Amino acid sequence: MAMTWLITGANRGIGLEMARQLRERGDVVVGTARDPGDAEALEAVAERVIKLDVSSEASIEWAAMELGEMPLDALVNNAGSPPVKGSITELDLAEFEAAMAIHALGPLRVTRAVLPNLRRGSGKLIVTISSELGSNEIAQGSLYYGYKMGKAAANMFTSTLGTDLKSEGFTCLAMHPGWVSTRMGGEQAPVTPEESVSAMLKALGGLGPGDSGSFVDRFGEGLAY
Ligand SMILES: NC(=O)c1ccc[n+]([C@@H]2O[C@H](COP(=O)([O-])OP(=O)(O)OC[C@H]3O[C@@H](n4cnc5c(N)ncnc54)[C@H](OP(=O)(O)O)[C@@H]3O)[C@@H](O)[C@H]2O)c1
């Protein structure tokens, strides 16, 4: 049966490719963009495009109002900003706070706002696109405070949410897409958006409530938090 997905930051990169592949297989996509006026590629594949800045509570409230009572089967918290390198003394605190607002708070705020829609749907799937850089075990040795701390918080959010929504049958996952050749990943990245997304969608097909709360790679294999 066709599923209805809400994907944040879907105007380019991994989000746009996910919207494309889902549409191709017959699912319905509601995509969000900070600037819907500049989201032609998304317009071409999405049922609806909604304006959303995941770092703004007001924007999230507006987007939830736009959705109204529309049932959603799946949410993909995909929106993200690139890592910024710097030592503790070089750190720009405003930039750090912006990264935390997007990566740490964004998935929590968006999920909370659209939970009534997800409860009306039958898919009961919440995926947060995270990163190995958010894993304490894997990401040692790099100086990306905001991104790493934000993704680590997103991972903990997923694990806590998995416990919280367990009795309702939700599957909540944090997923590392690989190093992907998007604007964020750069041209030298070895994995194309097409490969990353097709692997993630295949893996999601094999994961269920028993896996909820876990952090996995694009193939669905467990990663250390
Ligand atoms: N590429 C990689 O190698 C890689 C690796 C690990 C994890 N990830 C994660 O994968 C996700 C997608 O990244 P990507 O590689 O596709 O990057 P991308 O091509 O740079 O796309 C990022 C998307 O997020 C949106 N965005 C940024 N800030 C936002 C905000 N405050 N509110 C709403 N949307 C916002 C961007 O919108 P605008 O066009 O308006 O800027 C864009 O649509 C991110 O969460 C990223 O951290 C990527």
C-alpha cells in the first residue's frame, strides 16, 4: 500500500533524492523547503511542498497548521547544515547554537509538532538522518563541535523516542546515509545520493518496531551510539 511521507529539507541533496525514489515507487511525498519558491525539482515530485525552517518554532507551528489533520505514515528528519571545523577557542558560538538548533532540537520539535499526523497514519515510522560524526565511538579525532554534538543529541533523541512511543508500535531510527556527494558531502564523496537513498529505503523495508531506538547505517546494520 502507498505510504505518505513527510521529508524535511527536501529541496536538494538526500531529501530530494528520497522524494524522487519514493514517488517513483508510488508513495506520496510531502516535502519541506525553507524557500518553496526555489524548489522546482521538489515541486515536480512532491504532492505538496510546505515552507519549513526546522530551527524556528514559529515556522514549525506554521507548517503543522498547513498539514492540518493529514495522516502521515512516515517522517524523515533530514534537514541539516554542514559541519564547521574549529577548536574550542575558534568556535563561533552563534554558529554553534545554529547547528544545535537544526541538528539537536530540529528533529525533536518537528516530530512533536507532527506526531498527531503520524498517529493518524498506519506506517508509524520516524527516521532521523544522523551521522557517524554523532557517534562517540566512531567520530573521535575531528573538531566539528556543533555538528557532532547536534548529531549525538539526535541519536539520543531517537533512542529516547523509541522507548517513549514503543507501546504505540512506532519504529524510530537514526540513520547514517554514508558519505554522500551532495552540497554538504562534496564531490569527492564516494556514495551518490541515488545509491545512498536506494540502500536506505531497502533497509527501512526490513526494519520494524523491534529495531526501534537504534542507530543504523544505510544498509540497516547497527552502529555504536
Ligand atoms: N552528505 C553527507 O555525506 C552526509 C553524511 C552524514 C549525514 N548527512 C546528513 O544528511 C542530511 C541531508 O544532507 P545532504 O547531504 O543532503 O545536504 P545538503 O545537500 O546540503 O541538503 C541539506 C538540506 O537541508 C536543508 N536545511 C538546512 N538548514 C535547514 C533549516 N534550518 N531548516 C530546514 N531545512 C534546512 C537545506 O535547505 P536549503 O536549500 O534551504 O539550504 C537542504 O534542503 C543532513 O541531516 C546531513 O547532516 C549527510
